[in-house]
Amino acid sequence: MRIPCPYCGERDAHEFSYLGDATLTRPDPAAADAEQAFHDYVYLRDNPAGAHEEWWYHANGCRQWLRVTRDTRTHAISGAAPARKSGEPA
Amino acid sequence: MRYSFLSILANGLSGQKGWTPTWRDAAPKPGYDVIIVGGGGHGLATAYYLAKVHGIRNVAVIEKSVIGSGNAGRNTTIIRSNYLLPGNEPFYEWSMKLWEGLEQELNYNAMVSQRGILNLFHSDAQRDAYARRGNAMRLAGVDSKLMDKAGVRAMYPFLNFDNARFPIQGGLLQARAGTARHDAVVWGYARGADRLGVDIVQNCEVTGFLREGDAIVGVETSRGDIRAGKVAVAVAGSSSRVAAMAGLRLPMESHVLQAFVSEGLKPMVDGVITFGAGHFYISQSDKGGLVFGGDIDGYNSYAQRGNLPVIEDVCEGGMALMPRIGRLRLLRHWGGIMDMSMDGSPIIDRTPVPGLYLNAGWCYGGFKATPASGWCFAHLLATGAPHDTAGAFRLDRFRTGHLIDEKGVGAQPNLH
Amino acid sequence: MSATNRNRLSAGGLIDRNQTRGFSFDGTRHRGYAGDTLASALLANGVRLVGRSFKYHRPRGIFSAGAEEPNALVELRTGARREPNTRATVTELYDGLEATSQNRWPSLALDALSLNRFLAPFLGAGFYYKTFMWPAAFWEKVYEPIIRRAAGLGRAALEEDPDHYEKATAFCDVLVIGAGPAGLMAALTAARSGARVILADEDFLPGGGLNAEAGDVDRQPAPAFAAGIAAELASLPNVRVMTRTSVFGVYDGGTYGALERVSDHLAVPAPFQPRQRLWRIVARRAVLAAGATERPIVFGGNDRPGVMLAGAVGTYVQRHAVLPGRNIALFANNDGAWRDMLAAQAAGAHVETIVDVRAEVAPELIAAAQAKGIRVLKGAQVIATHGRTLRSLEVATASGTERIAADTLAVSGGWSPCVHLTCHHGGKPAWNEDIAAFVPGTCPPGLSVAGAAKGILGLGACLRDGAETGAESARALGFTVPAHEVPEVADAAFALTPFWHVEGSKGAAFVDLQNDVTAKDVGIAHKEGFRSVELLKRYTTLGMATDQGRTSNVTGLAIMASLTGASIPETGTTIFRPPYTPVSMGALAGHHRGKDFRPVRLTPTHEWARAQGAVFIETGAWLRAQYFPRAGEKDWLETVTREVTAVRASVGLIDVSTFGKIDLQGRDVGAFLDRVYINGFAALAVGKARYGVMLREDGLVMDDGTTARLSPEHYVMTTTTANAAKVFQHLEFCLQVLWPELDVALSSISEQWAQIAIAGPRARDVLARVADGDVSNAALPFMGAVEGTVMDGVKARLFRLSFSGELGFEIAVPARHGAALAQALMQAGETFGITPYGIEALGVMRIEKGHVSGSELSGQTTAGDLGFGRMASTKKDYIGRTMAARPGLADPDRPAFVGFRPVDLSRRLRAGAHFLNRGAAPETANDQGYMTSVAYSPHLGHWIGLGLITRGPERLGERVRAYDPVRGEEIEVEICAPGFIDPEGVRLRG
Amino acid sequence: MADHSSHDPLAGLRFDRVPPSGTYGADGEPGVTVTIPETPFIALVVARNGFAESVTGRLGRAFGLEVADRTGAAIGAAATVVGTGPGRFLVLSKTEPDLAGTLRALLGSEAAVSEQDDAYVTFDLAGEKTPDLLAKGALIDIDPRVFLPGDAATTVIAHIGVTLWRVDEATWRLLVARSLEASFTRFLIASGAAFGLRLENGTAGRG
């Protein structure tokens, strides 16, 4: 599997480490339903068969956390973008 | 037909004319007391024990392809009950006990072979962790033996003892562990369930659930709607997809685990060996192939295949542990889709949706669990209460914090 | 020595008669020529019996001339280089080659287990599932051992593989797989466009089918044409031609796995050359031109030595100038096989009879055959064979049955395209009626198929299709392809009548020769309901042998189809899994075996420690000094005890460089640390360090360590050795994903700084002699952290920290000065008897002090479990806070961290022992927790332990049992506070 | 195994010690020469939030180089600036003893600067077989027609993290974590032996 790192260029996936679903947002710990929200955030996953947005960390490259879009049925990767918006260098 | 030396003799003489189908290829009826979604080992075992133990025989097993075509037929056939945590150990030991009587129970030779599993350790810390586990096993009445380097050398003299990056210091042995012929387990349960009146419906894909109010009262399938008193889902690898049809999100990711087999060889590895300093485990099938594997690839996947880095990693581990295998050849590799749960342990529970029951989250350990999984799921379906040995496999444990995390890596499925 | 090369033609072939190659088979010595395979050389020397089959141990001969070979598997080489299951048909002959037949005892000629064939009627498909069940205990003890010994094929070597392997990666625009007619043309057209091209072929001679082709191509013999193209390709700078290289798998992102057999054609590899090389080829496009495999017809006695694929007969005659036999007959259902025989006849073979199942055959073929004196039987079928190796056939014709003499029977049931690689991403081949074969379906992205692999049968058409496919691939990448002319070759029409199985033939009719699966077995599977192709394979093992069913899958499927009455495509498709051909484990491991399995990390003082006599121990990737034995010390315990005593009494030093060190700079570092640690850091004073605990988001402890504030916006964090990378990644996640607005810059400084800890009452005195500045209690109080210099101007960071419980310092210097610092400290401490100590002594002291470490930070413990409950701030959010409040994690009954001492102080404690209340039965329900760490405390003179036990802190003074059955021990221990030495911390503040 | 060691360029070498200088493997003119140059001064610059562009510019002007915020090596007499990540630069200099100090003065609060002089061992690889040797470890395209002087990459070679760039036609420079010098050198020897490898690391075996 080859991941198109926006900084390093296309690299084999073994340079990266994986952290799953990138559509989740860390809940507000002060919110009334914080426990419920954190439970869902930490444990529940859509786990789709198809397009999946997921976190990959380029541990052996530029050390960026990338938001990669990949089809879980074919492993085809349609894009990879840094977690930080531009103007927010790592 | 009952299988015996005699039946083989008779058919040998009659030119093999007398054999009959091992199970009926049933057409779906309009309704059943229980529908089991998923014709893998777990689903078929559940049906078998529902009929055998609980007398519930108006049961259908619905399989989208042919039975045993999922993980039941794609694993490395290891059976063991060498678990650490109280939530797991009694269950897997119950499974081991069922394995030990399975062939006579089913009148089908599943080649349950208790040649032992040896987990190697390479440091004092690992030794102590295995001692903790071995002692936990003893507390649960399970056999375990802590072996030193000399003991391991006597068992497997060909391992790399003298030039290892991570020298072998010893191992934890469960002598009653071993392997079983995975396909035969599926066919044996199918035959057993079929003879008790269970319908095994193949090439029938579930496309949705029938509802009455909140409750689920059946399934929509590629072969029409089928009503049921209870719907039991046992589709490891696809659990999230099926649960989504019922509006459920599960604490689970689907990952690919690769498995490997070598060309056939004369006997060289008697039992199962796991390498403690790398991701590698190995056994040898009765046909002579070395059956081995390692880590999951580590990314969500529904494709039944993996990639080279893990293949190389597994073989590096193999060569590090057994340098004599360098000239042996990898014959086939393939991938299975695992339900990787958030704490690495399974779920056998009712769901928040009335009428829907879930058997899922087996990670890469589902095969060895087949008999007890079927037994306990059947118990839950028949009695409405979890079986004693599966009481910890609750869906709400992530909410309550009663996690069963053998590895202690937390809510990151690809690390379990 | 057998009559040498008695079956060798006097002229022709692609062998070099001037280069003989001596070899032996089962101890008999023979001679062949350069250009031979082991199989062709054996045939040349009249060796026809080469192996025994898997299940019935039936005698088997050479069946094919390629990777599809099911029968001719041998043990190649001897001793540590023994290679079981090696296909003689693809083994390049080398001088001194030694091969041995396998799966037979005592000898190939008389094999005891060949008795199995008399039991054959009872050993049908799946028989073992139906028996061997009584009595239960007999399976492992009696039945299985017999089965295991009988099964299997060759024997693995007993010793370590002496040869080397390596891996390499190559990138290209177009990868062409197979150097036959289509592959050569594809590579040539792509190459001429300027694209980077790799052409890989498993053979040692490029050309594929062209090398067995009798006719001319481009006004020259076909092999010469192939050689010409190959030479042109090799001369191009943008082309890499890889022979002896099998592309075995298609992986994601255009990554292809390939195995190059660098030295397998030699007795031993040349010095410093690997035996094999694993290639990862990353290709933007690929062309699969792997050709097609001929398949047999299934009939009684079709496994007898002498029965051979027709194309193989052609290959041996044309390419190797070998006559597989003196008297050849053909049994076929297609024209192609006829032409092979006519060509063979022309080359000097004696073909006596052609048996064709078809009632009608093209008149010109018949005429051509008869002109050569070949007898033709149309509408006829071979129903039996005779002879130990083939002597005669029984043929059923319209007019009855007749017996025909033949020592070789060429068989052809048609051709199956090599679609294997097209299936590696799950693509299913499609059935093509015209050629009665599966052709590629959906291919992996970027992969196109050309020539015979696509179902195009006919040389001219393959050349054209190869050129076109190569051109398309290059164009798709934006290259301009110059006009290319393709040599004209007139293709005769390909006529075939599907025919699979001779019904009612006599004797066992084998579908899968290697696994001994017969047509009758397929019948059993049908009767028992194993009808879908996957069930058929699994139940009968059809196609599961080392040849992956290349010559048997389709026929098996066809026979099942005829039984069910369904069409072949309805019955299923044959899909293939990687690897295309088996790949050695050694190649897949490459350099990474033995000590080089994984890299080793060495501390800056490694050599210094060795000079001090250190014993080293693997800790993760690191090697660390475990202890420093001295002459006369009887065991490690004595050594460690001495080291600990020396530290507590005076002073000692240890390299702690392996801790992770992270540099944090920015406006928001304090705020950031507050969010990742359970305790507060924003208020930490400049020049001070603080111990911190980190949780995972699920509320369990991830790591601990000290963080120092060097300046208002500059902090330095240490992590445990084990979690250094994990913590850095976690912090990057928090900054890049969770809180990108925070101004914090992270840098790993683990490798830059050597860090040495000195501990003991004399530590300050020693430091004072090495440090350039003031290190008094006032200047450097407990938990102080300052930047300064040591050893006359070496930049340093000084921390007043203690893991041992003694007055302690950690001194960080640039790594190159690490060893010098150690020496300087030794010198400075000489008068105090300063002692280097290892991680064992460090462990003892931290246990005496009651500090948690790796065995407590198991990932299963909460801050509360470990006694950090009160450290956790209630005034701020931090990672893991919310989830840590869940009842299961906040449960007061959870095992919590305390100390233990044996009631009988002479007893040794063991980590991993579980705790049981006195009188409680040893069962899971009574499990109270377990011992996490133990040590012999020189300070107290007995063993002590740390552990987790239910409500531990409430039970100080209570006695429980440490239950350790795996080591046959059970002893009474007393629960005590963790912290066996100086609980008030007077020493470290001293 | 006699014939094992005779073919093993690592025979007799401790795995936990940097192999000594010498010629390894095939006889004749070495295909690859590995030298450990006079260790340059090295510092890591990490731009703080919002200052990547400014830091990139300052570095370029200060050393008279074409520095861009991308992977690549800007090579000059005074210094070499290698991009290793967005807003992250490794700066190497032979002439600036207090390189980190200089950079702090130059960049002030716009960047975090850390000393890395001792964090890396520098390997210079030269010889026509260098790309072939690197191809035995790296999964990136180091074909000399593709990977040109000034190109750089941070990647993995034989399980070891490496930052490498092509200095000129003939020379490739690699930075490897100091603690991994021995293992990385063993990889170079094992993979370069077939070409003949000359190692000049001025050591008889450094730990």
C-alpha cells in the first residue's frame, strides 16, 4: 500500500502508523453528556465497507498526522491531507 | 448415515456409491423460532446446541455464500485456553472441554489434536508476565507449565538458541492446546445440526431486518423475507455492516489478518509455537504444511488480503526463530477479516434492539472459541440469560469500564 | 553411470553440447548439458520414474516442462542446503547437482507405502473425517502419528540455511511479467517510448514459448528472434531485464512481489552473492504476459510414468533436443497438439499414433500426419494404460477396443491462460467458450493482460497483442509510442472440442496428480454435497498441492459440472492466491535473521561498560548493562547485592540515556502539559522538574516520567524507555489533531543527550568534582534542573532526581561525551569507591523505594490503582479524565498498589504469583491480585515485593498467600506500604 | 558452518559494536565507499505556529541558499539545510561551532531550535553501486536518474530511520541515529559486500 504523503511524496504504508477513524471529534469534557460522548468517541466506530477517513502518522517520515481517505474494500487511496490546516506548521 | 470403519468399508466395496449429502441444502421456510445469521463455525455450533441442548429445532442458519467460507475456513486452526483474565479464561476452558469431546459428540473427525502450545519468552519481564498468566490458568483449573530454556531446547532443539537477537529464555506450555481441522469443524456442526432438523440455507444474503415497532422480527434476504422469534447475528468480520442494518454502531473495527502455509513437508514441528520477540506463530498440519502467521496488517479492511510488509515481518520472525526453514517455501497466503473489538475480547449479548442478539468481536481468536461460543450463544438465546462462562462478554462493558484487555493496549483495535 | 544422453537428439535444441553438466539422481550419476533443466537431463538419460504421489505413493514420472509440474518433485542438494519439493522441470541443471526422490521408503523403486494403493478403494475423499474416532485417546497417540508420517512430501534440512538472502526495491513505469512473444513485444514497444521498463521472466532464457517453437519468426528461427529482442532490450538504458525472476504477487498501490533466483543455478552461491533476492517492484502500470498452461484429459491410468503434456513433449524435443520416449502417441481434443507432434516428428521424434476424441479433424492435419506415417484414430478415447512405466494403451474406437504400444503418451485437453496474478485482488476470471477456458476478469488497478494469458492462442496474434498492450500502457502514462512493426506470423485456426474425462475408463483416473484426487473423489464430493468449487477444493484437497492445481482445477470443475448438470461458470471459477509460485522463507526474511533480526540500539557508554565487565541485556531495541560482575562473585544476585549496597552506602552510577527525551518549546507548553498529564505543570517553576503521569483517553495509565522547565517557554520531558516513541506520537497527535491552536514545538532529543545517573550519599561530592558550577543543595535543590557545564566546559544539563531513593543526580551531556563523563565520574568517585551498577540494581532500588515501573505500567492499571489518585488534578481536564471515572475503573475493590514481605523472611518471592486470602480455595473467584515486581533487598536482608491486591492500601499488615503453582510455590506474605526504605525521603533531600 | 562464514562479510563481527574500517566483500575496486566525515554541527529548527514561511526565508537569506519549506537539501559552503517536515529543518554546518546558538539568535521566538550535533552519525556513500546498495534497504525511488543532487528524503532503511540526500553526482549523505550506528553499518556491509565495500569510519570498533 502506498500513501501519497503531501510532504514526502508517495511512500509505502510501513513508514506510517495507523490510528483509525478520522471523522471523530474529541467531545467537550465540560458538557453534561460528556461521559456518553466520550464513550462513543473512544469506542464506537462506523467501520464502513467503502470510503473511510482515517489517521495515519508518518512516523518514519515527516512526522505529520495525515487524514487519509481509503476504500476499505479495495485499499484504494483517494487522498491524504495533513491534520493541521496550512499555516499551522508542525 | 452414521460414520464408522464399517461405512467406509461398505462404500469402498460398493465403489463409493452409498454416500449421502453431509447436510441438506435447505430452502428457507416463511418463519423460524430462531434465525442465525452467518453459516460459519459459530453460527452452526449455535444452531447445533440450540437443537441438542435446548430442544429448539425450528431454527435456520442463513449464509450468504456456502457454509464455512468466512473466517472458519481462513484461520490457522489453533485451539487453546491459555488466557490471563477472569473474564476470558473460564469461557475458553469450557471451549477446550467441548473440543475434547467434539468428535464423538458429532460423529465427525475434526482432527482435534492436543499437541500443545508453547509461548516463548525472551526476558525476565516476559517470564513474569507468563508466570502471572500460567498461575491465572491454574486458578481456573487449567493446565499450564512454565518451562526454562533447557526444557524448551529439549522439546524443540531446532529453535535458534545460540545466535538470537532476543535469546529464548523459556516458555509457557499448555499441553492440552493444539489444533483442529477447521473445515471439518464446520462440516461436523452442519451435519449435526442438520440431523436435528436445523435448516441450513446457503446462498442467501441478509439485506435487512423485519421490524415491528422497535423490535426485530425477522430478516429480509436475497431469497425473500423470513420471520423469526429471535434473530442471532454471528458474522464475525462483517458484524458492523450487519449491525448497521439495525441502526447499531459497535465498538469494533474490521481488520485483515494474513495466514500462511508452506509446501508439504515430513513432520518437523509437533505442536504450536509462538515467538515472544516478534510476530510469528507456527504449527504443522497433518498434511505436512507449515501453518503460520503473525500480526494483523493494522488498518481497517474488508478486502481478504494483506500486504508485503507484514508478510516480510512474519517471515523475518520465522527465520529468527527457526533458521532451518530458509529453503522451505511459502505456498499460499491469504487474509481473513477480523472483528477487532476495542478491548480485544468478544461480545455475546442481547443488543439494545429487542429480538436482536449479537455474537461478535472475536478478533483473531474466534476459531478456538467455536464450541463454547455456540454453546453460550445458544444458552443466551434459549434462556435469555448469559452463560456463566460468558458473563463478561457484555456489550455495555465499555460504558461501565469493565474491560477485558489481555494485552493492556486500550481502545486501539489494531494493537490487540 | 547410465548410458549417457541416450535419448538426446544429435543436433538442434538450445543446449550447449560442449558444456557437460554432471549430476546425480538417487545416487546414480548422469550427464547433461548447459541449457538443460533437471527434468530434460533426466529424460535424456532415460530416467522416467522420478517420484511417488502424496496419498497412494504411486510411481510418477515427469508430466510437464514448467512450473505446473505436479509429479517431478525432488529433494535438491543435501545437508543444510536440502531443498524439498523442488520441481525438476524448472531446475536449471548445474555441474554437481544432487537430487533425491522423496516421499518414498526405502527406495523409489520399492516404496512400502505404495501398499496404500491397494487400500485406495477405502481412502476416498474425506475418509479421514469419518473414522479414526474410536477410542478418542487413539487420535494423537496412534492414528495421527501414522498419518503425519505418511503425509508430507520432502524433508526440511536439519541445520540453519547457510546461504544469504537480500531484498531490494525497484521502481518503473511499466512492468512486463513474462518474456514470451507477448511480453517481449510489450516490453519493446513500451521501452521505445522512453518509459522505464522492467521485464521479468521466471526462466533462465528469455523467449517463453518461442524457445520451443519450431517455425521461423521474422525470417529467423523463433529462439533467435527472441534472443534478438532480449538483447535489444538489455542494451537500452531505461530497461532492466530480469531473468530467473518470478513475479509472485500483486499487492496494493502497484507494488509487485518478485523472487530473483540469483544463485540457484550454481552448486553454491559465488562469494558474497545471495542465494535469492526478494524484489518489491513498484510499477505505475504492468503487463501480464505469463502465457498459458496446457491441461490434460482425465482417464484411467493417466498418472503412469510416460504420460506427459503434449506441449511438454514439444518443449523437450525442440528446446532440449531430448526424446521423452522412443514411441510416442498423442491423446488430444485440439489441433495445437497435432502440430506439436508433427513438429516433433520433423525434429526426429517417432510419433506412431494420434488418438483424438473428435470425430472430425481438419483434413490437412490428417493428411500431414499420414504423410509422416502417423496412424490417426478419430472419435477415439484412451481408456487404460499399462506397464510399470508406460508400455501400451487401450483405446476405445467406434470399432471397439484395441491395444496400442507406446512408451510416451502426449496428452492435451486444451490450454488455460495463466490468470493467476489477475486474481490477487479478488478478481474472478470469466469463462470463454471459444477456448473452453477461464480468461482474466477484473484485474488489479494498472494491470493489463497480453497474449496467451488473455486467451489469445496463436503466435502471430500474441506478438501483435503484446506490442499493442505495451504501447497502451506507455501511452496511458503520457509517453509517445513510436510506430512499431510486428513480425507477421500466419496463425492456423485454433480448433478445440471441450473434453475433460473419459467416462468408464479402467483404473484410477487422476484429476489432481499430486494430491491423488481422482474423478471418483469428485463424485464422492458431489454425492455428499460438496459441490461449490470452494467446498470441492477443501473436501477433496483438489488444487491444494504445491502446483496449486494448475493442471487440475478446470478439469475438476468440469467433472463436477457434468455431475450437477450445471455449466462450468455456474459451478464456479478457479481463483488463485499469491504467491504465483512458492517463495522461500529465506528470501522473504532477507538480511533480517540471527542477530540482525532487528537493529540494536547501543548506549553512549556501551563500550565503556563492556570494559567495566558489564553483562548486557536486551531491553526493547536497546542493549543495557544488566550488572557488572567481579571475579569471585558466585551469581548475579551477589553482584547486584554488592552494587546496591555500594550505592546506598556511598555512590554509584548508571547510564539512563535510554529514557525518551522530548524538547518542548512555545508559549503554550505549560497549558499543553496540563492537558496530557493528570497533574499540573503550568505552575512549575523555572529550574525545577516534576514527576508526571499520563493517561490514555480510555482512562488507563500510559506512561510516567519527569518534566523539567528550563526557561519560561522551554520544557524537557523524559519518558520511559519502552514508551518513548509511543509518547512522542501521542503528543504529536494531541498537537496536530486535537489542539492545533496551541503554540508548542516538539523535538526528539533522545539521541542527542547521553544521561548518566549518580546516586548515593556521596553523589554530590562526586558531582562537585565534575561539574564546573555550584551543585550545593541551595544551588541545586531536590527536583532542581539547571543548564551548565561539566568537565571544564562541556555543555550539560543537571537534574536532581532520584529513582533509587538516594541523593541522586542525572547529568546529561552531548552523546559524544557520554563515555568521557562516565570515566570522569569514576575518577571523581574513586575515593568513595564509586560503583557502576546495572538495571538489575536499579530495579532493586526502585522496588525498595516503592516506585512503579514497566511491570506496574501494564496498560491495565489506573492512576488510582497505582496510588496516584491524589496526584490527579480536579481543576482541569486532561486526556483520560472522563473515561477514568467509569464505575469499572473507579471501583474501590480494584487491586491496588502495595508492598509485600514474606512472613518467613528466608523465603524468596516471585513476580507473577497471585494473591489468595488465607484459607481461600485456589480458584479464580478468590483471586485477589498478583505480584508485579520482586527483589532481594540488601538493605532489609530479605526478599520484598510490589503488587496489586484488592483494596491493598486498606489492608496493610494483613497476611495473604502468594500462590505460584507454575513454580510449585505458595508462601505467606504480609501486605505493607510500598516504600521499604526511607519512606520520609530524608536521603534524597539530603 | 564453514561455507557460511566464508561467504559472510559479517563473520566474526560483534553485532553490538561498530565494525572497524576496512574493505568488506568482493575483491577489486570497491563498488561503494563509506566514509564518516568530520561530524558536522547539526541543529533542528522547528518553526513555531504561523512562522514557517518567515523561518524558511530567514534560513535562506542567512546562509545564502534557496531554502524552501519542502523536502529537499539546500547545499552551500556555509551550511546545508534539509527539510524533514513542514516547518522543520535540519541545519548542518562545518563552520558554526555553536550552530544552535546562532540559529536562536537568527530566529528568536519564531522557531524552536535544538542541538542535534550528537544525535546522528553521518555516512557519506560514494561509488557507482551506491544506488544499488541503497535500493536494498529503502522503499523509495533512488534511481540516480530520478533522485537528483539536492533531493532528500526521510525514510526507513532496513528497519532504521534515515534522513538522506544526494550531495552531488557521486555522493549520497545519510543521517542515522547515533545509537543505531553499529546495526546500520552491518546493513551496509551485508548489502555492499557483493560490490566490494570500503568502510572508513576511523574506528577499530566504536560502541
